[in-house]
Amino acid sequence: MPKAIERNLVVGLDIGTSKIVAVVGEVTPDDELSIIGVGHHAARGMDKGGVNDLNLVIQSIQRAVNEAELMADCRIGSVYLGISGKHVSCQNENGMVPINDHEVMQEDVDNVIHTARSVPMSAERRMLHVLPQEYSVDVQEGIKSPIGMSGVRMEAKVHIVTCANDMAKNIVKCVERCDLTADQLIFSALASSYSILTDDEKELGVCVVDMGAGTMDISVFTGGALRHSAVIPVGGNQVTNDIAKIFRTPLSHAEDIKVQYACALRQMVSMEENIEVPSVGGRPARSMSRHTLAEVVEPRYHELFELIQEEIKESGLEDQIAAGIVLTGGTAKMEGVTEFAEEVFQMPVRIGSPLNMQGLSDYVNDPSYSTVIGLLKYGIEASAEGTTNSTTGEGVVSALTRVKNWFKGQF
């Protein structure tokens, strides 16, 4: 670990349904992110963001971390850890404090956020993030930074993201069994937004959809702040399962066929193009039309897009996302996804890949790495703001706090 401290390193760990990725980033003297190590391993023991088999997950994490350590030539001691799953939920809350005609100070801002986050919560839930949306001082609303303003009372609107405590404990336990510390748990959709969105998009209004193998994580930004987040517990595995059943081919081959040949929009595929489909039980492989494959894939993607559309409608922010939709994650990489999504959503759609990186950027310049690069960027910001951060839920936990929490059985 001393090596990592000297070199100002930050590590992100994304434990997904289909893959586990560890990425080591170095903060350069000019505060840029340089990628120096990447470890990647197929995920085993995970399902829809939840841990199914602790030992298999631990083995997969260990392999990904070892690979990243080898490439970065360092020993990883702690990670920023992504979390997803249908147990993640969000709510918008308000808080108010008197400021008695004084200037607003940082302490007042901390107090008003503390008031907003003091909502009753069951013991089974854990607060992940408390993200300020905007402040108002007396009659002036929509203030981004109230420090230095004068008034009698201040209100804050915040977005709170919570998760199931048991789910969080299980995923943290996997990391700790690999002799690592989880600096902070970060909601995957929020992490993705850190790596793929521009400030203009957040200001105009944008919906980020991280399409993974087991879940689709959604976050909606308007006016520069997060307004709505959700997790839909279906993803790319649905498409793989359909291909496996309809073409009677093993799941591993179905995944390969999906990645190499599938297209989300059948009209983009020629009728003449054929592909080899392996059979089960030692039977000979068959030749199939690629157009037939697209006919299987398109309805499933249509269902996924409809679920996303439904979630955006329920959020009540449908008319406020002028910058459209940004799709990211491995399931968004398929040919024809952008065209089909624009057809379904009737708004601009783009595929998001991580922005503004140096170093081994070629390794991670891909939508499936958006979350893990976002974890690094989040970690850099959290470190810059100090070891405890009242606006981000648990903050970067200090070593002493970790020991106390360990005795209390927090993790």
C-alpha cells in the first residue's frame, strides 16, 4: 500500500452480473485521471446486482484485482465500490434552517443538508448518497451555491439514494475477504454519469441508462442536478437467454453470437448473410440467417426500451430531458441500438463512453467501462473534498471509523 499512497492512486471496482472490473487510476500533477492498470474477469456468483455465491464472487474479484495490480505495479488496499440492484431506491426531500440575517456559511449548508437527510428510515435501509439539488434563501429560489448570501432562512432540496443494508453488507464482505477496504459504496448509475456526461447535458436535462447484463440503472438530471434514479432488474441476459432457447445453443455460445452478429434493428441486416450456430449435445453446427437472429433480438430490445420509457414517464421528467438519452453499458454496444432507441423514444440518443482520460485509455474506452471509470472520478472528487463528506452519504470512511464500524458490525 505505501506505493499507492506515494503515487496518489485511486481504484474503482465494478462488480457486475457478467463481469468484474478493477481499474487503477493515477491523479496526475495537473489533476487529470491517468489509467495505469486494468483487471477484468468474468463474474461468477452474481445475479442482478446481488450476491448469489459469496465464494465465487470473492474468487472473481481476486482475479480481477490481481490483474490490475500486476499491470499498475502496485498493491491495492482500498477501492471505490459500485452497487446496483432492484433494492436501490430514491426519494427527493427538503430541509430548512434559520440563518437569522447572517451570511450563509458552510456550517449552515451542512446543517440544512443534515435536516433534509434526517428522514425516518427503516433499519434495513442504508443511505448511499444525499445529493443537493438546489437551495433557496427567503424568496430567492434555484440557488446553486448559497454561501455568502444574506437572509432569514434557507431551504435545501436533496436527492437521497438508499439501498438494502444486507445487500450492501454482502458485497462489502466479498471485498473485505480479498483483504481490501471499501472506501465508499456508490450507486452505479451515478458513477456512470461522472464518466460519460458533459455539464451541458446535465444542465439541459438528460437521462443516463446503464444497460448491464442483469440490470438497467437509470438516472435523470435536469438543471445540473440528479432528480430521479432507479434500477430495472432486467438487462442483456434476457436477450442471450432468448437466443439460446430459440436457436437451441448453449448460453456461452448464445452470448458470443449476440456480441458478434446480433443487431437490434432487423431492417439494418441483409437477408443473405448467414452465421454458424453451434448445437447442444455434440450435434453438428447449423447455418442460420443473421436476419432471423435480428428478428429474435429486436422485440426483446423493444421491451427493454419500453421499460425505460415507463420509468421516465413515472418520474414526471419526460418533458425536461432536452439533451435526450445517453445509453451506456455492455448491452448498449450492439449494432442498431442508437437507431432503434431513437425510433422508440422519439428523442436524441447517443452511446456514452468514458471521457477525458489519459494513460491506458484504449483499454477502457468502451461503454462497458463507464461505471468503473465513473467510480474513479467520483473517488477523486470525494478525496479532494476531504475524508468525510456530508453531501455524499457515508463519505470516504477514515481508518479509525472503519475500525469502529467493524466492532459495531456495520460492514
